[in-house]
Amino acid sequence: MGGVKRSAFAAKQVQLRRPTMQASDGMPLLAPNARQIAEPSSARPLLIVAVDTEAEFDWDGPFLRTLTNVRNLRHQAKAQEIFDRFGVRPVYLVDYAVATQAEGYLPLKEIIQSQRCEIGAHLHPWITPPFVEQLSDRTSFSQNLPASVQKEKLSRLTEAIVSNLGVQPVSYRAGRYGVGEEIAEILNSLDYSIDMSVQPGIDMRYRNGPDFRKAVDKPYWFGGRGALLEIPATCGFVGLIAHPAFPKSLSVQVYKQIARPRLNQMRSLGMFARLCLLERIPLTPEGVTSSELRRVTSMLLSHGQRVFVLSYHSSSLQPGNTEYVKSAAELSQFLARIESYLEFFMGELGGMSMTPAELRATLLPRESGVAGPS
Ligand SMILES: [Zn+2]
């Protein structure tokens, strides 16, 4: 009996290391090529605001099934009021805790009913049934789970969103950005058409995460029929090493080295930033100043980038949940950063805002050979 149990357990561990569903035979997600890039025709820069709308949990703590408090959702109106003034419709990428508890989904329902936002899905595997995996840092990245488990978890999350929020989500962002090639099949089968998980230039393999070094920072098509749109997160490398005279791969390689956990304990990231050698700035009001947001946007714009994604976590709007907003004063500063960025983007840059679904609808007619969802 004991021997049978052990071998069954061993088989399960092997399965966890090797996703069962094969990568799509179409355009890859993690290593796109020029043919996949989807350029919007608008000369105006486009802004998408994406909110990871999720339970409050300790980002440094262990992954527990019980971390499902969603009190932060009642605070979303503070940022939504700013978006409303600028005509920005954010996408709230909702996790299972938010989609299944009234305290989570009711505040969003009001915003949906007045058509002031779009709803997407955000999968945190450790709080999303079925609960079949052993909890660990590794299994908190859903691409490390068997594809059948990834699919079942996303299916349960989708059902909860449809039944409690009354909308079919089309955009997806993996929790902790944990995506692999098999996500194309899964998204197609559950009627999603957009992924927003890719973090260009980042290699997260040292912590069991995905390797995004080959991903590009522009939207691109992927998947079997090439009908899925990737809208990668926006981030930019700035500094001497990121000078246009050098290949971008140099920034990625150097950043990978200086961001290694051991080296970074010696503050290599801070040192490279202070010396103006290299700094990676993600487009977020979390831990990034207004002037940095402007600087990275202007730099990317001058390099021809047209689509920008401003991201943050819903839990940052309730002081004390994230390291970025620990007090009421920091929350005011956080909201002021959002407002000043929108003023800059819509005013100074003459930009406009779209939801992910609107961007995809804009891009589709221009692309030949893209079937689009049936
Ligand atoms: Zn998340």
C-alpha cells in the first residue's frame, strides 16, 4: 500500500514539472518575431490602465488558501473618480477572491453598470479551485502546473466572473506573470482573446517564473490561429547602457546580472541607477515617481512605442497592504501620481485611452491572416 502511494505521489510530482498540454503550433508567446507585431495606426499614443484586482496578501509571506480578504475593493472609487474625469476606462483584472465575495464584486458592479470599465481575469492559483497542487513558490506560478489544472482553475474563475459580475472577460493576466506557451490553447478554449501577462526584458527563471527576455514591448499576435493579442506590460530601460547606440539585448543582459538576488543584496541595482548606467522603470505609480513615469514614457515614445500600459494592484488603494502605500499621506501621493500622469499623457502628449478589447478591435481589420475569434 505504502509503495503504491509513494509511486502515485512521485508521478504527480513529475507531472507538476512537465505541463501536459503542448505549446501551440502557431505564433509563440514568449519569443515573438516581427511578423507578429501589431502596430496601431493612430499617431496618438494609446494608454491602457490595468488594475490587478485582488485579495490582500503578504507578497513576501507563504502562499495560503486562506488569503482571501477583499476589503480593498471598497477603496477603488478613489482612483476610478480620476479615471472618469479623464475619460479613461480601466480594465479590472479580477481574481477568484474578488469574483466570489460580495465585498469584492459589488463595488465593481456599479462601475460596470455605468460602463466605466472593462473586466478581465487574474489567476492566483493558490486561492483558485480545484485545490490539487501542493502550495509552494513554484506552484504559485501557474505555468508550472499541468495545463489541465491551469485550464480548470481559469475555467472556475471565468464562471465566477460571469455569474457574479455579469460579463464574459476577454483579457487575462496571470498572477505573478506566470504564463507559458500552453496558455494560448487555454485562452482560446475559454473565449479569451487577449493576454496581458508578459513583462518584457525580465528573466524570472531563478524564482521558477517565466523567461521574458525575448518578448517585445509592443502588442503582438500569438496562438494557433494568431488571433490572440498580447499586450505586454510597459517598462523601459534608461541610462547610459540603454543608449540607442547599444542593442537593447545589452540592457536585458546587464539587468539580469545586476538583479540577481545575491548581487542585489549588495545593492547593485541602486548603484547602477545612481551612476545613471542602467535602470528598469516599470509604468506604474507603485514605487515610481511622477518624473520617472514621464521620463520612461518620453523615452519609449521617442523609440516609436505607441501603446502604453499603466498597471497597479487594487490593494495599493488601501493603506497598509503593499509596500508602496503605507499611510493616508502615501495614498494621496499615489493618487496624485496617477492624476499627474494622466494629465501628462492626455494633455502634453496628446494621447488617448482605450480598453484592451477596444485596442484589439482596432487592430483586427488591419491584420490579414488573422482569423479572429469565431
Ligand atoms: Zn496578482
